[in-house]
Amino acid sequence: MFIKVGLRGTERMRIMYEAINIAASGLKNQQRRLDTIADNIANINTVGFKGSRLDFKDALYTAGNVPGPPYTPDGNQQKGHGLMVSSITRDFSEGSLVSTGNNLDIAIIGDAFFELEDTMGNACYRRGGNLYDSAIGDRRYLVDSDGNFVRNTGGVRVIIPEGTTKIEVDERGTMTFFSGETPLMTDQLGIYKFQNKSGLMSAGGGKFRATEASGEAEPTTDATVKQGYLENSNVNLAEEMTRLIRAQRAFSLAGRALSTADQMEGLANNMKR
């Protein structure tokens, strides 16, 4: 940026402050991008984790005075004011499946989620199917790794019958509870989909909550489940490292622009009038 010596002091200061604010917006938002990438990489081994991507948009533009009308694209003197975060998009593509040999590890194949009940009694949804047999009082329940109750198709907690020694789950999510080789009862896992899964709100721990943007949860028979498997994170480490390098360079350049603008402000302040 070039500052005309003939400009009045207040005008010089205004231009300098704008330059500093533009560079600062770059630093602030590139830091948010770095945070998003770091979160993806940190969760590369988290069961069912879905990576996120930060998207930017340009901020407000101000039209300057063109020497004489009409305003034309060639003579346009619009000045930008940095960037803003437009959205944080979550990638819901499926991760690879890994065999665990554990009968209570269940992976979903397809566009769907398990329905859970959190400690406050509210519904939440999760892809990760690392489930556990938990005794609470005089009953045994099927829960996830955070202690949230797994629900069946009726929206009720899945209760494990007394004396159960083995649980088998078919590809449609039908659970059969056995005592030895004797079947005790069956139940159906609650598996749901959303019209707009990008509108789901993250609740931490790999869980999501329905919002107005996502729409209500809908039962689905399109997805299948696979017992003895877990879904890996869908984070692509090579892509994340490429984004990390780009974000680091953009952050460095924005920092250099901020430093230069600060130096120029110091020169302008010390300029003899």
C-alpha cells in the first residue's frame, strides 16, 4: 500500500487503521482454520469422527470516488476489508471399517445414525457403535462409551435381559439376546437418517443433535449394520497436511502484512509536517 505524503494526518491514520484491521482479520480467521485442521488431525483415530472444513468469504467492500461518472468496472475503486468465516462444513462421508471381533462393536453402513438418550433424557445421534453392557440398579442396559442409553425403534432404552451371555445383531439391526444357545428375546436398534445432516449440531463425543436446519430424525431401512466392526474417522491425513501448510503460509503472510502496516504507521506518525 502506498500513502501519499500530501494526505492529511487524519486521512493517513484512517488508511493505516484499515490496513491493520484487514491484516488482523486474516490472522484471526487463519488461526480458526488452523484450529479446525488441528481438531481433525487430533481425532484421526476417533471412532466415527467426521472431519470439518472452514470456508471463508470476503468482507464488506467500500467504493471509492472515481474521477468522473459513470462508474465503470475499469475505473472502479472498490476496497476490501478483509475476510470472514462463512461456514464450518462437516464431511459426513463414511470412514473405513475395521474388524474388532467384539460383539458389541457395531458399524453402520449407509447414511444413518444410532439414536441415543443422554443423561438429561434428550435424544442424540451417533455414528460410532462401540457399545457396552452396563448394569444400572437391578437392570442391564446397552450404552455407548459415554454412558448414553441406546434406544430401540420405539424410542425406548434397550434393556438386556437377565441371564444374557451373548448378543447377535443382523444387518437390519435386529438384536437377539441369548443365554448360552437359547434365545431369550429380540429388539430392534433405532437407526435414523436426516434430510439435511449438514444441519446437525455437534454435541461432542461424536454425538449430534437435531436442529431446525437438519429436520427431524426419520427411521430408515436403507442403512445396514455390521457386528464386530467399527467405523474409523474419515479424516484424510494427506489432505489435512496440505491444508495445514497452506494455512500456515497464509497466516505468516497476514502477520507480515500487519507488521508492515504497523511500521508504516510509525513512519507516518513521525513524519514532519
